[in-house]
Amino acid sequence: MPITSIHSSLAQRSGELLEVLSSNNQKIRQLAAKAFGMLAPLNDKASGSINKLRSFIESAGPSPPAALSAQYQGSIASLAGFTSRSMLYGKLGNSEVHVKFLNDRFLAALDAGDAAIRDSAIDAVNQLWSVGLSFPGSLDEFDRILGALFKLGEANNEKAIRAIGRLAIPAAADRETGREQSTFMDLVLNQLFKLFEVKRTEVHFATGEALASVVARWDSDAVQLGLDIQPQGAGESEIIAILRKRPEKIAAVLEKLINDCKTTKPSLLKASGIWLFCIIQYCSHLPEVQARLRECQVAFMRLLTGRDELVQETASRGLGLVYERGDESLKGDLVKDLVASFTGSKTQLKVDDDTELFDAGALPTGEGKSVTSYKDIISLANEVGDQSLVYKFMALATNAATWTARSAFGRFGLSNILSEADLDPKIYPKLFRYRFDPNSNVRRSMDDIWKAVVKDSSATIEAHFDAIMTDLLKSILDGKEWRVREASCAAIADLIYGQQFTKYEKYYTDIWRVTLRVIDDQKASVRAAALKLCMGLSKSLVTQLQEHNSSGSAKAMITQVLPFLLSDKGVENSVDEVKVMAITTVLDVVKHGGDTLKPFIPTIIIHFLGLLSTIEPQQINYHYQRVSEEDREGLDKLRSSAATRSPLFECITNCLRFADEAVLKELAPQLVQTIKSALGLQTKVGCSEVLSTLALRHSILMPPYNGLFLKAMETQVLDRNNEVNRAYAKSAAYLLRTASSETRERFTSKLTVLYMGAEEDARRQKVADAVLAIAKVSPDAFNDLESRLLPFAYLGKHDTDEYVSEAFEEVWSQHAGGSHTVKRFVPEITEFIIKALDTSKWALQHGGALAIASMVTALSSAAGKDGQFGEAELKTIWPVLDKALALKTFKGKEKLITAYPLFVRHGKKLWANDKAVATQTKKIAVREAKRNNDDYRPFAFKALGRFASARGDLDMYKEVAGLVSDYLSPDVKETQSDTERKTTQAALKAVLNAYSREKMRSDPAAIMQDIVATMEESRLALKAARDAWFAGSVEILAEAGAAGTSLPTSVHEVEARKWFALLLADEADVILESQRLDRAKALGAAIKAARQGVFGPAKELESVLADMRTKVIEMASAERSLDVQKALRNAAD
């Protein structure tokens, strides 16, 4: 099908595109409007669609609501596209009607607040101006439009800037305005030139495009690229053919831009470069531009020295564009200029007061100010009275400009131009050195040039190796600029890297000589580069060792090099750079030196242990002094870990691989002395790691030295730094593996002495660390010493300090863990407890008391509920327990008093046959219950009740009831504190446990009467201790029911009803479900006891039982809990 038929077919459907104009997707709206503009002019029936567009636009008004905004934008764009393309198709028709309509909308949109509406109106009128339509009818209207667009352009609106350029396309723009012989076009150009102050780069490119549109109109690619149809008829002849370039304006604009590229004003310089680039980009095919490409080239070359990277990039890309669009002669000139700039050393600077010569902050003068401009240089020179500063600063600025220009070569494509030139071989040494310039821009640029110029890098270096090396050595010695010296060092390091030694053997001495000369250069970066080169040289030395390790020359090299490097001129040098170089070299030599190192191993190890504490950054120590103790712990772990993982310690480890008897004989006394004198954490941790490594890798050699090292460890495990003491503890544990029995006994005995003599918690913590280390690291040694260490750990795990307790708990769990182990070591544990109780330190006394309590509990668990302790155990434990209970109350003593009834219950063999002991046990129970400590009292009361229960030979009911009566009295508060509530519960439990079991078996009625009487007087206490009352009732009633033949023959109806009533005393109160369930069980126990005859013959208590069952059934009916209902019904049944 012919293309015209396709157009015709599509044009007939152009009206369908109007449905898409309301889309919220801007891209879809724009495409639809563009398609409509291209097709509708070809549709003879498009008038309906056009009328529809105009009607909608008119109805929406100049400021359409948000709901209609999208459709309004699409409609404006569609109508403008239709009008402009109608002109290009040559179908002029009544375009003036639409033009005026759109122009009115545009003028209204300029005043509107909606940016989207305004931008759509600008796009619409932009299309009209491009085809010569809608030029303002008056100067005032022109000023209004130009002013509004310029204001938007200053606000970074690129559409407005491009519209300013299109405003000058119509022929009417060439008319005189009547103002100082200027045309409308001149006014447009003036406004565009004012935009140089805008900082945004995209705005400058939009301005450059607008300038191209003004001076070349449809001859400019900027305008041509917007053409999306083929102009026809009048559209071709009356628009495209007429609205052509303006030669005189092209020349004038080029002249201005070329001159402005010489300015010293940074913002104008940047803008002029970009605008000139745009003119060439869009108009380089025009003769007027071609004729001045050489001048443009010079302007861009000048811009290469700019300090702004964007200016450099613009200049570089501009030169590339000139090279691309120019003829052969121009290309040759450009190559010559670039090579001259590359190899030359002089750059002419044109400056005035505001010329920016240095980056802000590069040359600070104090008070937040810095030298940046020529004016600042003059002011500084006048201030200090030294006019020579002007020349010094300008020399710096000139040098900076030279390197700035060079740095732009590779970064922005100029290397492609240089690659086409025939270069003198003498350039290779310079180019090779430039590749290592300290300035990253220069370095990157030179790399790009090298890759472009040198096709085979390896071959080129091979061919010019001697020339390059000679130039570099000379540059290090004679280079006046620090950057030349630094680059030369880096270049030599790269040049010899990977080369065979024979390649640079004749230069080796000279390289060392010149490198050492600049290793203390006044410029830090030069020193760093020289140091790096030294490291490379040391690697070459290592390579020789690897290849010829056992040769006489290798041994001679080590013999000469190591003493020097380990002296104060090497690893202990005050110059950090030299120190690092020496350390690094020693590390490499040790790594590959092999057996030839043996004579130097002790010296290397001792020196490097000392160095461990000197290499830590000062910032860490600064922060360490200012953080909390908890944070210091974490920081110490990191510091110690860093020390043992550092290259220095790796070197020490490598040395230890070659340790033998001769080495250890010399090393041991030096190492002990270092351990004693070390101050830094890293050195101490390093010493501990050396000991551990020796114990693990050279255990056969260690027995003669274990005693010496462990003697030193006796004090080092107490180091005030936790990380250090743990490290030494681990080392001591490793040493114990191969230590003799005598040495083991002495060391562990010393630990127990240190623990017992500790004046503070910290020392006991460190002893705990040591014991824990033995338990983990040397389990066999621990097992050999378990008769001392396990009892010791048992005492320690009850220490009042949490850290100590946890550490010893871990020891105990790992090597014992059960109550039978306690039974096995009762004498030994007791011995340690006695020592703790005999000290004057409260912490140890309390720990001993807790230990005896725990031991009694463990023995009780091992004996079972009704078992008895052995006589030997009882005689061993009793005096210690008596002494511990005599201590004043302390935090944790409740554990001791809780364990006391257990001892009485399982110790019948002791007190049953010894009246004094029996009397003392009762005295202790009563004494502890009378202690005036609110927190301790509940436990003492409970223990008193359990004691009375355990002592079946005593009837302590009245004594106990009287002792706790104050806490069961009727005036007890209904609302109690937690401690008061616990005391009341304990008091009630004590009373309910204190009855005589023998009397219960012989006369249960009397016991029941006593208890009922006491409970009657303690009704309020029953509310505070419901759980104890309900549970105690079940136990007492059950035991009374088991009395059998001793049950009463007479009726005790009153007691039965009272007991039942006491259980129901809080029936009206809201209590927990669990408590209601316990009460139901207690009621069931009461009914069962009545049936069993606890309150007299059951037959005579039928009415009581009936009342009880009736009440219980009534409660079950009202109860909402199914479990409680079930319990109540079971009680009734």
C-alpha cells in the first residue's frame, strides 16, 4: 500500500487520539498530541476534532481544576501541533484564528500558578514560533513574554530558555524595536547572554541550543532535529526556505563567545565554553562557523587550564568536536598544539583580581579563610610584608595550570587525537612517569594516553627500559617538584615489578641510594612513595632468599641485614616510615628465611613483642581513656585480637616454628624478663600467646622451663586488665599440661591462697579465670588435681560476686555437676568453707555460708526424702553449719536458713543422741526466727515451721504460734506490702507445720482444737495467705484422718463447723480460680475428715455433713469454672 494511502487511512482516525489526551501519564499525552498534530492536518474532516479541542479549552478556562489539568495540557499540545504542522504541510487555512487562540492561552498561563499548565503553554507557543507564527504584536507584549520566560530561565526552567531561542525565529524578530537601533532578536540575545550566572549545567546547554536557534534558525541542527514531518508546498517555500541563518549574528555571537573564553570570571568562563561548544555542535556545517574553527580551537585550548572540571571537560570535548568537524590542516594544527602543551612546562596565565587560582581550602590562612584568587595573594603578601610571596604563589598557580591541562588529555578523549601523531621516542620516559603522577586526574589521563599511543606496552617498556630507568633515577635526585619525586618512586616500583633481577641488577645500588635519600623527604607523600619502593626492594631480597635459601650469599645477606633492621636505625627508628619499612622487611625475611634465622630468633621475638604495643594508633588510646569500663572490656578484646592477628605476631609465630633446645635456652630468661617488665596490653597478650604456642608446639622441650614460666604466671594472672589476666590464665593452663606434679601442686595451691587473701572482688575474679582456664584447657591436669580444685570450685561457685560464681559454676558443671560429687568431697569442701568463714572478709564468709547451705541441700537430694546423713558427714558439717548460721543476716542467708531444716530432718543420728546438739538446733531455729530483718523473716518463719515438723520429739506449736502471733493478729492490715504478705504467709505456714506429729497420732482432736482456735484469731491473716491456709488444711486434715484408733469418740461439732467456716471465710471475696480450686480441695478434705471421724463419730455429725454438702453444691452451682465445679462436686460426693 502506498505511503500516502497509509497516511490518509491513519489521518481519518486522528480524532480517536483525543480520547487519550486525558491520560494521567504525561508521556502518553505527549505522544498522542504529537501524533494528532502530524495526522490531523491530512484529515479533511478534522475541523470537528479541532472545534472539540477549542471548546474544551475554552470551557476549562485559563486555570482549569486539577481534575481537568491533564486533558487541558494534552488539548493545548494537540491544537498547537495541528497548527504548526498545518503550516509545514502548506495548509495555511485559517491558522490565524488558532494562533491567536493559543497565544491568548499562553499569555494567561504565564500568570497562572500551575507549573504544568504553564509548561504546556510554553511548549505550544514554542511550536508556533518555530514556524514563524504568533510573534508578539507589540513591543510591550514582547517585553512581557521575554521577561516572563527569562525569569523562568533564571529558575532553571530549560523549556523557557529554549522558548526564548524560538521566539527569535519568526521574520518579525528582525524588525527594529525603536530602542537604540536594536532589533527584537538583539533583545533575545542580550537576555540569553545574561544567563551565565546560573549554576546548573543543563541550563547552559539549553542556552547554547537557544543561541544556535537564534543565529541559524532552520539552518541549525537544534531546530532541524525537532522536525518530524516532511514540509510541503508553502511550508517549504515560505517557512523553511525563508527562516534561514543570520550570518552577521553568527559572526557576532562567535566573536563574543571566543572573547569571553578569555575572561577570568569563573561563571562566565564556564558558560561561554558550553555555549561555544553548542554553536559548533549545531552549526559547524555553516561556512561562517567553519571559517572560525581555528579560533574556537585556541579558545578551547585556553579552557583546558581551567580549575573547574566541567570547564576542562567542555574544552576537551570541544577540541574533539573541532577535530572531527575540521579539515586536515586544522587537525594537524590541533595535534601540534596538544603535543606542545603535553611536553611543555610553561603555561601563560592571564589574571585579574578575581581570577581563581587555587581551590578553596587548599592554602588555608587561618580563621576559616584561604588563598584562592590573585587578590588574596596580593593581600597576604602585603599583610606579611613579603612581596616575594606573589611570585611564589604565581609559580604554584602556573604549575597547577600546566598539570590541569595535562590531566584533561586522557579523561575527555584527547588521547584519541594524540594517538594519530608520530611521537618522538624521547616522550616515552616522560609519559611513563606521568602515569604515576600524584594527581588522580593526571594519572588517569596519562594512562589513557599511554594505552592510546602505545599499542604493546610490554614491548615498549622492554625497548626503552634503560632510557626510562635513567630518567626516573635522575628525576628523583634532580626533581625540584615534589610530585616529580613522588611519581618517579612509584614509577620505579612499577617498572621493576615482575622483572628478572638481572634486568635491573646494574641499577639496584642506585635505586636503594636514591630511595633512601627521599625516604625522609619533607613531603609526606614522597616519603610514602619511597617507602613503598623500599618494600619492593625488600621483596626482591626475599625472592633471592626463596630461590637460594641455603646458599652462603643468602646467609651473609641475612647476617648483615637483620642486625641493622633490628637496631634503633630500623624497627625502633623514631621515623615511622623507616620503622614500618624495617618491620615489613623483617616480616618478609622471617617468612622465607628458614633455618638460617635460628641465631636471631630470640632477638626477633623479644623486639617484636615490644613493638606490639607501639603500633596501635593513638586515636584508639584516646578513645580508650574516655569510654566506660564496660566499653573498655569490648575494646580490650578487639585490641588483643588485633595484636595476635597482626603481621608482627605472625612473624613471631613463624620464628617459633624453628625453636629448638638451644633457642629456648636463650629465649626463656629473656621472655620471663619481658613478661615482668611489659606495660602495654598488646605486649602482655603477645607474651601469653608465645607461652601458649611453646606449650602446644614444643611440649617436649618445655618441662625444664615450666616451673620458671608458671612462677611468673602466679602474679601475671592477677593483672588488672581482664583481657591480659585471661590470656595469662590460658597460658598457665597450657603449661600445666606438661608440668610436673610438684609444679602443678604449687601453682594451684597458690591460686587458693590468692583467693582466700583477696581483698576485693576483682582479684577473686582473676583467680576464677585461672581455674576456669585449667578446667577448659587442661582437663587432664584438672582431674589430677580434682581433690583440691573441685572443692575449691564448689566454694567459688557460691561466691557473692556474680562473675566469680558463674566462672566456678562452669568449672563445677564441666568436671562434676551432681550431688553425689558433693557427697564424695564433703571433708575437702568443708575444709575450704572453714577457711572462708575464718577470714575477716565478709564476701568470703558469706560465700562459705552459701556453700554449706548448698552442700546440705545436695546431700539431702542424694539421701532422699526419708534418708539420713552419715554420722561422719554430720559431725563434719554441724560445727560449720552452726558457725555459718551465727553470722548476721546478709543477702542470700535465706538459702542457708532454708537448708537448715533439711539438715535437721536428715541428721536425726546427730541430735537424737546428743541433747546439747538437740538443744542447740532448737535454739538456732528460734533465734533465726527472731532476727529483725524484714526480708529474711519470711524464710526464717518457714524454716521454723519445717524445723518443728522435722523434730518429731518436740511440741513447739504454742511456742511457734506465740513467736509469730504479731503477724497473725486480728489487727493485721488488709492491704499489705509484698514483704508483709510474704511474712504473713510464712507465719501461717509455720503455725500449720508446728503441731506435734506424735500428738496428732495420739490425740488429733486436741491438735484440731488448737489450730482452730489460732485460726479463729487470725481471720485477716487467712485472707492474706489463702494459698498457705488451703494447702495446710488439706495436709492437716489428711494426717488427722490417718490417726485411726486415736480418733475422738465424742462429738466436736463446733470445731467442725468452725473449720468449715474458716475455709469459707472469704467466700464473698473475688479470688483467683487457682485459689478457688484449692479451697474446693480443702472443703473436700474437711468433709472427708468429718466422715472419717476426725471431729467425732460420723453418724452423729450427719446434720453437719448435710450442711457442708449443701453449701458445697450451692457453691458449685454458682461457680463459672468447670474445673472448680468438678472439684466442688467431688467434695460433696
